[in-house]
Amino acid sequence: METMNIWTHILGSIAFITVALTLNHFVSVSKDLTFTRGDVFAFGSFLTSATICFGLSAGFHTLRSHSYNIHHLWGKMDILGICFLALGAGTSMTYYAFYCRPFFQRMYWGLNLFSAIGAAITLFDTGGGGNKMRTLRGSVFSLLAISAMLPIFQSVIELGWTRACNEVGAGWYLAEALSLLTGVTGFVCRFPERLSPGTFDIWGHSHQLWHMFAVLGSAFHVVALLAAYDYRRMHKIC
């Protein structure tokens, strides 16, 4: 089981490093694409957090069998990485969702930071997790994701679905949310291994699927940021 857990997130981490380098290359050579400091902040915060999150997760699954102390240390690093990813996701989407409204930017950034710290403290107090804490972890991570998505909820309410999709990439954020929800639900319910114990020990275990859905959701997030960036590139005036 651990081999796939390791590789799904090593490859995910490498993929987001590649995305960052590719974006940097295109921006540096293109006459049409220009990144402001805000754009660099938005994309940089998410791509950095995704790279770190998946890298720490791969480290945890590589070292968890080393010893009891190492297992719990890296379990906490794994949790920290997930909280960092949620913070980076919330920070980046908030930048574009409230591009012309700095008050809401700062308000949601503060909420994102508070939620990420609260989630980390809550799960750190459980000793870094374990199978007995599966439901708690799933619930906390779901609430953390919802708190990060609040700027998009507000945008949809204020702009309507069509405008929110065009201006902030709401449709891609919906795809991200569904991807993450699918992964967390399978993890908490132990699907599909509960249907046939032993069959999915190597391939297709719920934890592996959760990893894959997390990477997929993060890819949707990048597409959403690109959609929002493209809109703001064409509509610079608030």
C-alpha cells in the first residue's frame, strides 16, 4: 500500500514544481503575459503549498515504518502539509475573488490562517492521527476546505453562477471541491477495501485514491487561477 501512497504524492509534488517553472518560463518570454506582484503572490502561494504538502506526505509514507517516534513526527508533518495546502488554496482564490476589495481579501486571509492553525492544533493533539482518528481527520479537513471555499460562495451569491465562473473560475473550484469530497468520503468509509478485504492492499486502497483525488483537485485549482488571471488580464480596471 505504501508504495503507491509514496509515488502518488511524489509525482504530485514534482508536477506542481513543473507547473511553477513552466509558468515562469512563459511569463518571462511572452509579450502578452505579464504577472504583477499580486499574481506572483497568488500563484506562488498555491504552487508552493501544493509542492510542500505532497512532498511532506510522501515523506510520511516513506518513513512511517521507521519507528514509533518517527511515525508520529512525520504524521504531524503530513497534517501540517495539508493545513498549509488549505492555506495556500484559500489565499490564492481570495486574491482573485476579491481583486478590487482589499477589505474582504484581508478578512478571508485572516480566516484562512486561523482555520489552518486551528486544524493543525486540533489534529496535533490527537498524536498525529492513526486509524482511530480517521473520521476526525476527515471531518476537520472537510471543514478546513469549506472555510477556504467561502470566498467563492460569496462570489457566486453576489455575481451569480455565470459571472462567477467567468471572473473567478467558480466552475473549476466546484470540480476541485467534488474531487476532494470524493477522496475524503472514500477514505473515511474505507471504500473500496471494505467490500473485499485484502484485495486492495497493494493497489486501489482508499488512502491511495484520496491522494489521487487531492492531486486532481489541486490541478483544478490551478486551472481556476488561470481562468481568473485571464479575466483580470483583460479587465484591469476595477
